[in-house]
Amino acid sequence: MALDTDLTALRALGGFFALRTGEPPNGPLPTLAQAYTARHTGGDEERFGARADPVGFRVRKVADSVRTPETRVAASLAHQGLVARLWAVALGSAALYDHVPDLDPALLRWDPDGAAPDELWLTEVRALPADAIGEVVREGHLAPLSAALRERFGMSERLLRGNAGSALMGALRQLERWSAAGGRPDVRDRARGLAADLFAHPGLSDTLDPATLRRRSCCLYYRVPGGGLCGDCCFDRPPSRR
């Protein structure tokens, strides 16, 4: 199936997989390329909010929503949420269309105050082969986003890679459920094959236990007030908080 300009097929997978196309209707938004390179700007941040510092704005929004005073926890959760969206769009497209849209960060506009599917807008749809998915997401987004979070918030590279592996597995599991419900084993098989290749890459190969599919690092959600362990957490019980 050829990519259509509205990426219509992704809508059947649910809002988390859907991707808006064209220009945002409510005015310009920063691109993800700008978000990855933006830095804390003090007074400008107060004046322009999300436009001046999209990543910092998103981390603060997450911190407020889960009521955590720990910036590192909020940064981890914000990272996992954005990475999960990107994996879902890319893997869903590759599995349904056998192509992936070019998700160049300069083509993706992001509303860090929004929610799926209205927070991301792809301004131009360019078809790439399905096996380009690793380069599109890993090099195009995971690398610059991780670099920004490590520099800004002192995040662990191992934790961020674990978030990426967990998010990819989450997208695959949802595609497997959708395929089973809709009688689409072809979609399931393509998704599994692509995910296997992605997990073979050194950047993701050690993120999940191959026997249990539990991650080998923690996203820190247990440190959220009232939080617990995620379904794929490396811990059997929350560590004691010191």
C-alpha cells in the first residue's frame, strides 16, 4: 500500500499511532529539530513558553501532571512518551504500508503542551522504504533527544536506551493485538520482523531481557507520588526511597 498524504490507515490503530499531516491549524509550532537544540533561555522562556524551550516546557508539564518535584523523573517520563509516539507512528506505518514516512525532525512540528494525536504534525509526507525505520527514528530522533536530555538534566544513557526499548516493544504489542483482532497476520509478521531487526542494533540489543521482555533499567516511575512499577519494570518491588 502506498503512503497517502493523510496517512489514513494509521487512524485505525488509535490516536497514539495516528499522525496529523500538513501545517498546524492554530498557528506555527516549533519543529522537533528546533526542540532538540533549544536551550534554557530565562526571560524568553517566560515570554514565549513552549516555543522558546519545547523540551523544558514538556518536562515541566509532566512534572506538574504527576506531581513530582524530581526533574529527572519528569524528564524520563517525558522522553518515554515522545519516543513511544515516534516508534508507534514509524512501526505502524511500516507494518501497514510497507513504507515509513520521512520523519525528519525539521518536518515534524511539535506542540509540547498537546496530546496525541494533535501534538505532532508532519508538514510533508515523503515515502521511505520500511527498512529505513531504524535510521529514521534512531538517528533522526533518539540520538539528538537523548543528547539534549543528558546535557540539560543529567539523564543516564542506559535509562534513556531502556525507555526506547520499552517504547518499541509497547508499539509492537499494540500492533499484535490489533492484527489479531482484525485478522491481519501480514501486519503482525511485518511488525515483528522489523522490531527484531531494530532490537538487534547495539543501541537497543541490551535494553530488554530476551526471556521475559522486561527492561533492564528503570524509567523511575516508582518515584512518582503514588506511582508503582510498570508492567515491564526490572524491579520486582519498588526500591526503598532514600
